Amino acid sequence: MNVPLWAAIPALLLAALAARTDVRTRKIPNRLTFPALLLGLAAHLAFGGRDGFLAALAGMAVAAAVLMPGWLMRWMGAGDVKLMAAAGAWLAFPHAVIALLASLVAGGAIAAVVAWRRGVLGTALRNTAWLASWSFSGATTAPAPATTGIRFPFALAVLAGCVVASCLKA
């Protein structure tokens, strides 16, 4: 099953607008994400009925839930989480999961390039390895965020994820 065109185009447009804003200002405004999220849910209700609405709600929830720890640890902004949730609402489950995973891969690639260009790739890789070992250790207390302090516009990664999800069958 492909993402319907009536859902793919708004998701791609949303991600492109957010990427443009994020690159320029390093912010993704609520006036972009909240209406997009509500329109995505409403469109799926109108075109897909109850099942469409529930798929959009699941796509939104999964996308937001996976990125929420990154916001709580201050590794990403709240706008990134809200953008992914809105894109998830438009793409709906299971395509939202594809977009989320592709966005995380693209974000990792962008982060690696940015870290390499700033001369901190080794530190970033060590921090990533430490975080992975901590997360699989079963520790119950939150560690100090392992970060280089370098930020980049994650909306670019969300745009890449939306492109991938719109092109693949789920």
C-alpha cells in the first residue's frame, strides 16, 4: 500500500516548509506544526473514516513518542518532535514509522557530516557508543546528555524521511 497522493503532497510540503524555516532560523514554528497535525488527522477522518483517523493518530503518536526522549534530554528541539508528529499524522501508520526511521538515519548522516566538518567526529562517535552501551545496560537513572553541543536543522532529515516513506510501499 502506498501513501495516497492527497496525504503525501501535504506531508512533503510541510516538511519542505519546515526545513526552509529550520535552516534559516533553527526553529520550527507552532503555527506550522499544529495546524498541519490537525489537518492531517481531519483529512484521514474525511477520506478514510474511523480506520483512517486511527491510522493517522497512531502515526502521529509513534513519531512523537520515539523522538520525545531526545527532546527531554535536550538533544533536539520541541519543534522537531512536533514536526515529526504532524508528518506522522499525514503519512499515517505504517508509513509514519518508515518516515521516522528514515529521518533518524538521515539525521545520523547529517550529524556525522556536521561533526566531521567541525572536527568533533571522534567525540561524537564515542558519545554515541557510550549512549548505546548505557541504553542496553538496563540503567534506571538518566545519564548526563552525551553531546558535542553542535546543532543542525533536523527538519532536513524529516524531509528526507517523508520522501522515502512517500516512495515506498508499506
